[in-house]
Amino acid sequence: MSELTYPVVISPLTHDDGGGFAATVPDLPGCMSDGETPEEALVNVRDAIDAWIAMARELGHAVPAPSRTLQRAVG
């Protein structure tokens, strides 16, 4: 698991969506994870970032640079 350098947006999931929290990475399209708590979602999204970057490199795609630092939007 790498150091977190990409901004992450953490937001609550509705009960209909299973509850917990979603963590999305705006700089990496489709990169997301979730967890029961904001902290768990953040830990899980680190693995998703690593997997996203590894797949992009494997496919020969460019990996975008992080646009800014970590964000946390929990409401």
C-alpha cells in the first residue's frame, strides 16, 4: 500500500445502498471503495488506488498526477 497522495472524497452511503461510507478518487476514473466507517473506507481505497495504477501501467495507459491533497467530506 502506497502513501496516499491522491485526493479522496469520503461520503456516507444511504441505507438503501448498504450504509457505511464510500471513498472515491476523482483523479482516477472509476477508482472507489467503501467501508463501515470513514477510516475503513480510506484504508480500503488505498488498495483500490494501488490496483488502479497497476492496471493502468499494465495496459500502457498514463497515470494522472494527483491534483491536490486529501479531502474529507463526511456529512
